[in-house]
Amino acid sequence: MGKYYRPFHFGGKLGMHKTLSKNKLLKKYVPETKNFTYRNVKEMMKKYRIVYVKPQKSSKGRGIYRIRRVKTKYECRSNKSKKVFKKLASVYNYITKHSKKKKRIIQQAITLDRVKGRPYDIRALVQRKVKGKWKCTGISSRIGKKNSIVTNLNRGGSICLMPDLFKQKGLSVSAQKQRMQEMKDTALHTARFLSEKNENIHVLGIDYGYDKAGKLWILEVNSRPQFSMLKKVDPAMYKRMKRLAKSYKAA
């Protein structure tokens, strides 16, 4: 493996949040994120009706909990179960017990927009040759299962190309162009900003989510994004990504 394809570290999800929040253009796209402590859970639940608890490091959809305030009770849901607690302390203790001592973060929930009742998010892949300029080589979406709290493919999600997603959403041509341009510009700005801090970054997967009001959010930034799932869905996009990847994998 070439030195230009080694994953970088900005301190996990919390570190990445802090880094992006320092950028004037990017901070508006980043949901509030804190360490998972009982004090922070109380503060976040006062501020937001719904929050997510996630592993600090990449999880591929595993170990994620959604806490939702329902009148005077709290609903705690994962992909495997749903429990209701009378006290917030009980929710915190329940998640801590099942965390296996892994570090976690608590994050403002973005109520993802849906298609046919299913949540979706979007990934923009940006790449560059060694010492080259950043390019956005593809944008595609993942649609989760109905009632799922994640969209990951290994959790029942499916790949959907952007024209198909826009068609299902019924967006006008001008709205489609506006969204694609904003995602592309934001992905490239993110890549340039992060590579100023680590020159060995040559590929990033920017995970986006649109909320129900149509606002764009950066959900996560991946340093080792996978794109093999596009091989059958969009061969041209896959070949474009693979061709550019060879330049920094071999360097």
C-alpha cells in the first residue's frame, strides 16, 4: 500500500467535527457533536428532541442508538431493538452497559429526508493524484430500509444513482442542478481544507444528508471510502474512481 493511501486521523468523529467547525464555510453544515457523557446527554436532550449516539470511530452502522424524547419518557432505539425508559439516566446506563467500553459521541439528530418512507443519505467521492488537484469523481445515494435509523448497505440499505433519486423526489431540473453544485463545491472545499492539514490525503468520502426542510448537512467524512458497490450500478463512475485510485495507491 502506498503512503498516500494510508488512513488519516483527526481524532475520530469528534475530532473531525471540531476541525470542520473551525472553517467559516463548513461549520454551518456540521451537526452539534459532543463526547458521550451523562452531562452532555442531559444538555443535548434539552436542546434537541432527538439525538444519536455513535461509536467514536467508524462503525459501518453498528452500535448506533437514537434517543427520542416522547412526552415525559425517552425512547432508545437501535437497529436491533427499541426500549422506553422513564429516566434519562436509565438510557445513559443502558447504552454504557452495551458499549463494551468503546468511546462514543452524542450528536444532534438530522431528521433525514425520505423517499417512499425510506431515509436516504448521499456520498460524494473526491480524489486527487499525488500533488494534483482535487476532483469530485462521483456522487451517489444510499436508501435505508423503511423505519431504519441508518442507511448502511450492510444494514439493508441500497445504492441509488442521483438521477433516480431526484426522479423519485420529483425535483425540478434547476433544483437538481443547485443540489449537485452545492454538494460538489462543499466536498471539494472540505478536501482542500483537510489536505492543508495533512498533505497525504488523496481520497475522501463525504457523507451528506438533507433534512426535511431541504438543508444540507455533512454527516461524516471517511478517509477510506469504498466504491466497489458501484461496479454494477454505474460502471463508468466505478472505472473513473478506480483509475484515479491507482495513482495514489501505488505511490
